Amino acid sequence: MKIALDAMGGDHAPEVTILGTRDALKKYSNISKVFLVGDQTRIEEEMKKHQLTDSRVEIVHAPEVVEMDESGIQALRGKKKSSIAVATGLVKSGEADAVVSAGNTGAAVAAATVKLRTLKGVERAGISSALPNEYGICQILDAGANPEAKPEHLITYAVMGAVYAQNVLGVAKPKIGLMSNGEEDEKGTAFTKETFSMLKELEKSGKAPFDFVGNVEGHDLFESPINVVLCDGFTGNIILKSCEATAKAMSKWMKLEFKRNPLRLLGAAASKGVFKAVKKKSSYEYVGGSPLLGVNGVCIIAHGGSSTLAIENALRVAKETVTAKVNPHIEEALAAINAQSTTEE
């Protein structure tokens, strides 16, 4: 398996991308090649500094970088030799099986959509971001790729999210919920009501690879046995960033409160294992990256502030997605649904 890594993408690149690559290659023997795409001089310096000498690493020079504050599509047009564009091009040419980037999300989405195109039956790709809940993993789909989605886009997201949950997360019959302002069937905007109706019809057809549980609310992300929560990319991105900010704030508040009293500090020390376990379950570092589902290739988008551990796990997610043959399964599921729709017409 060959993975193209945007070595210049992220707030702490290229150091963390080099270290993440080093650690991933030590752990995963079935990764046969990692293309480090970016400024060759800087990459070589970091490789030498951190003693990355693995023969499975190959540097692919890309002289330009898309900065985090740039417009993704405009940067893609103006910086055709950027690290994200060149890395995605390796997937397009078949030289790599997947691309991973912690850089500009808009540029990563634009590069994958323009260069790789979408799978048959997919009009818009969506980012599937994982949140931990009481029952395992709940995916938010879309988490930012398509801010102005249409109801039919969310139907495709439901199928893609279910396929990913089945083949990567091991969920036999995923439960799908639609994000709304109440769980009652009549709640929501015109957009969510139309989506709700379409999901109900698809479930009734018997071709849906999921169980539709209806409308869900914010608390269901963490408290209910739901595998995928559907929403447009605008809503999904706000939810995701709000959850991240809340987790950081809670961590900071707890540290401050523990420091107010020596007995509390003693209790914190005794509970160190608990805190580590919670961090492992909730931190984006362990999640690694979010797949951009629907493009004709595997694209994993990692957090802009990714650490070494986050990059290592993003490479793991890429490996798992390729191994599970998620894209062929998505096409099969969509083809089955479309075939029935054509027959009924």
C-alpha cells in the first residue's frame, strides 16, 4: 500500500509529518511506501534531524504550499505545484492508493474533487468526522465539505456513512440519524423535513444499508447508539468545532480546579489513568483523520493542529480505508438503490 502525505500541510509541518511517518512505518508493515510531498530541502533536513532513513520513504518535490488562511479553490488554481495538489495527483495517476493532508481543508477537498472526481452515483463528497459516544463511534457527515447541501446529497451521505461504518468500524447494520432541533418527525426546516421524508422512503424500499432512527438532537451524538448523524457541511462543521472547543475548555477548567487545593492534586494523581483513558477516547490525535467520502480515491483530512500521533493515526485511517475497499462498496450500494429506483419508474 502506497500513501501520499502532504508533508507541508498543518500548523506544525514538516516536523510532525516526518515524525508521524517514522512512527507509522515502524508500526504498519503493510504500508509499502510513503511519498513525502513538499519542499525537498526542508523534508531532507527534518528526515536527517529525526533519523528517518526507512527505504519505504520517497520524497516528491512540490515548491508551493497552500496556507491555512487561503481560499482552497483559488489556491488550487493559482498554486498548481502545491504539496496538496501534487500529493493528490499521485493518487490520480495510480502511483499512490491514498492521500493524507493536515493542511488547508478547502484545498484538500477541492484538490480531491477536481483531480479525482466523484464516484459514480455521488454528486457531492462529504467529510466524515468521528466523535466518541457511549456506544463507540458516531460519525458526523458532512463535517464541512459541502456547506450548501441538498436533501439528495444527504441521502448519499447516509449510504456512504453506513458503508464506512460497516466495512471500517465493523457495524453490521448502522443506525442513521438526521440532525434537527427536535426528535419529533415534524420538527426541522424545510430542508430537514424533505430529507427526513426521502430517508423514510429509502428505508421502506428495503435497499437502505442502514436503519433510519429519525431526527436526533445534539445530545444524541454522545448518548445514543447512533453510528452516523447527517447534516449539511455548514452545520456539521459548527458542531465539530464546538465539540472540540468544549473538550479543550473542560480540560483547562479541570486543571485549574485541581490546582486550587493540594488534596485535589492528590486525587488527580490517583486518577491519572482515568484521565489518560478519557483523553485517548476523545482526542482527535487518536482519531487521526476524517475520510472525504465520495471521491474516486481515498483522501484523509487531518486536523490542522495535528501532532506526531495524529499524523501517525491519519496514515492508519488511510490504510484501513484502502484495505476495506470502501469506495467499491459505496458504488455497489448506490447502484443497488438506483437500480430499484429505475425499476419502480
